[in-house]
Amino acid sequence: MRLERQCRSALKRKSQGFPRDSSLQGAHNPLPNPLEDLRYIRETLERSGAFTAVPGWGQVILGVTALASAPIAARQTTPFAWIAIWLIEAGLAVAIASVAMNYKSQRLGVALISGPARKFALGFLPPLAAGAIVTLILYRAGMTATLPGIWALIYGAAVIAGGVFSVPLVPVMGACFMAVGALELLFPGAGNYAMAATFGGLHILFGYLIARKHGG
């Protein structure tokens, strides 16, 4: 029913540019082209639809790599080395997510440059950029102990902002990240355990749910 209403709405908006009165039809008012109508409907649905290429199984894999990174980071003796391990993990996660997203989008026939994908990126990326700046500031201030909570909080905000244009499970996952991040900031000390619980456990849990409910 929702798809039908969207189609009717799209046709109604487009038909406003094509008068139906036969007295107005002529050389300057050609009849609508059905192919143009179909293309217009498709473009409208793409702009108003949800970004469904969030890779569930890709999230599971990057969650596993985060769990593997936690004990390695715990053995580091300097803040710089600790941050370096997690930045390497972040780079690996980006690579895994990119490959998995591209694979899922091709399998589902969803363009990564579609309207929902652009909206997802515009909501998701700015908070991450802010997080990179905050990380540098906290490192220079000697406050690296706050980073697990800050990272979970900012990443969760990014997931919620982008997830508004995706499947419902995505913003729920973001809210869970924010909740754990807030707890870590209020009751610090978990450190690598918090990193493993969020970037490891939550990614695995929600990745599995997304894969089961939304095609991989």
C-alpha cells in the first residue's frame, strides 16, 4: 500500500506539468510519455526509499576483528601505541565494510550513489570527522582514557544520523553504542573491555540481525 501511494503521488506531481484537457493538448502540450512516467516514479522512489545495502555479515566480520584487536591493544604500554592499534582496526573495518557494502548493493541491485545512500553518507560521515578531531585533542591533552567512551558515543551518533535513512535496526544499534559510551564516560575503567563490547559485540549482534532480516 505504501508503494502504491508513493507511485500515485509521484504521478500526480508529474502530471501537473501535463494538462489533460484535450483543448490544451497540441504541439506545445504533448501527451505524457509512459516511459518518462516510469522513470520519474523510479527516481522518486529511489530518493524517498531506505538505504538497504548496510552489510550485516560485513559487520559481523569487523566485529570479530575488533574482538581480536582488544587483547592486542591491552598489551600496549604507551597511549600512542594503544591508539595506533585501534586506528589500524578502524582502517581494516572501513575496508571490510566497503567491500561488503559494494557486494550487497550489487546483489540487491541498489546503487551506492542513490539518493538514500547519499543521505546515509551525509548523516554518517560528519560525526566521524568530528570524532577524529576530538581524538587528536584528547590525545594531546593526555586524556586517552576517555577515548573508548568518546568513540562509542560519537560512532553511535553517526550510526543514528545515517541510520535514519536506512533499515530500522541501524539507528537502534547506534543508540546502543551511545548508551554504552555514556556509561563508560560516567563510570570509566572498562577501557578495552568497552571497546570489545561495543565495536566487537554490538557489531556482531546487530550485523547478524541485519543479515537475517535484510538480505545479508
